Amino acid sequence: MTSTYAVLSEGLKKKFGKVQAVRGLDLAVAQGTVCGVLGPNGAGKTTAVRLLTTLLRPDEGSARVAGHDLVREPAAVRRRIGVTGQYASVDGDLTGRENLRLFARLHRVRAPGRRADELLDRFGLAEAADRPASGYSGGMRRRLDLAASLIRRPDVLFLDEPTTGLDPSSRNLIWDAVRELTADGTTVLLTTQYLEEADQIADDIALVDRGRVAHTGSPAQFKAVIGTYVEVIVADADVMGRAADVLDQLTGAEPSFDHERRAVGAVTRDRTLTLPRLVRELDAAGVPLLDANLRPPTLDEAFLRLTEDDKERAA
């Protein structure tokens, strides 16, 4: 593969009846990285994955995946990728070991039994290997499904919301597996609704909204877009309005309220604002404080801010 990108799409479009699900998808995923594709329900994330994995044919646009043209060389693309969808594809009547051996034989892998055992061990399923998959927990089934998609050691792995509904322990196991894969050179494209997930494992993020990539960047760059988050916790709920006035003057942003915590917050892009100045201004306004801090925003806050800005521009 001569391109530095494992996935490169330009202007991909897909329409279902009158619904334009994907309307000009431009995406570039560097080799050996994790790209987190974020967006609200209905944004076009799953349709984009189905296009890039040859499960759907685009109406317009072009793409190369693992060095092959998506439309002209779909079979070559399929040979170089792995896919794990939102729902487990394993056979519940077969054991974990039988499932993986079956996938290995279908892909004509040499020594299918040995490859199955390697993956069972890697994903913490060795002890349950000879139990029917129907008796596995949700997290175990997702891990088995992910193991099945790695039978052939794909160049590019597509994960469509792989940890939806899983408990934190199972999610961490899958995150660890994704980190190991990229360390070995596999490129991962991950769609998710969990911003924490993208923050934990993604090198880059593509925010999809209404069928297009609206914003791209690293998690740190996404957070930097909205500046610094200012929050104060007051001693008396009666002065929350006064604290909001001070934050409004200092940041120029509309403050938010958390009445249960007696907290008032706002975002500022003013890099000269310091904590001592904030405390002095609040003290001068007669606002008794329990706590005050300036911190980087969370990815959740950046996501909400960016999507709100997009809605305002579209209105």
C-alpha cells in the first residue's frame, strides 16, 4: 500500500428513497491509528461503515480502503478488512472454539485450531472455550465476535459500536484489545456514542452530522476548540445568580447551572483569565465560595458545543 491512509474517501453519498443517509463523506484515516467516528443517532455513522466495508454501494463519490478501490475492487477490499457490527454474528449453538475454527476454515487459514486457540487466549475466553456461545454474557459474546473478525489479521478493522450495552469491565477488555491491534499495525475505524471511549483509545476523531464529517481532529484538539471551562461552587444558593453575572462578564459566555451542587459554569477562550483573578472578582461581588477551578473541557462538553454550533449555523 503506497498511500499513508488506510481509509480515504471523497464525496461518498448514499440515499434510501427520499432519505439522504450519507451526503458527501470525506474521511482520511492514517495507517496504524484508531479513528473514532462520533455522531448522534441517525447521523450516518453505520451507513458510512456499510459503504466502506462494501456492504452497500455508494451512489456517488470514491474511496480506497487498504489500498484498493471500493467500487472497482470490492473483493480485494474484503480480503484486507475485518468487521464487527453492532450485533454479534457468532452461532449460539456452537462453542466459542467451534465458532472460531469455523471462521478460520471459511477463510482458509492454515492451522485453524491453533489460530482459534490463540484468539481465545488473547480475549480471555480460554476457560469458556468449550461452552456454547448462547450461554456467554453480552461482553463475552462481543469479545468472541471481535476475535472472529481478527481470524485473518486484517489491515483495517471496522468496529461499529462494539461496546454498546457492555459493563465497564468488558469495555476495558475490548479497549485493551484495540490498543494491542494498533500497536501491531492494524488500523481501526471505530464508531461509538461513548465519548469516553473515543477519548480513551482514538488517535483522531471524525464528528459526523447529517451524513457529513463536520469536524476532525485529535481528542485534545476537540477540547481546545471550546477553550477553558470555568466552574465555581458557591456557599449559598441565593448567590448563584450573582456568580453567573461575574462569569458572564469574565467569559462572555452564557453560564450554566447545577443547582444540586450549587455550581455555576461557563466556557472561556480568554487565556489571560487566572484563578486568582476569578476569585478576586467573585469576592468583590460578595459571592462566598466553596470551590473554584479552571480546567480543560471534557470531550462530552466539546461534542455538545460543536453540535450546538452546527445547529445554529444550519438554522
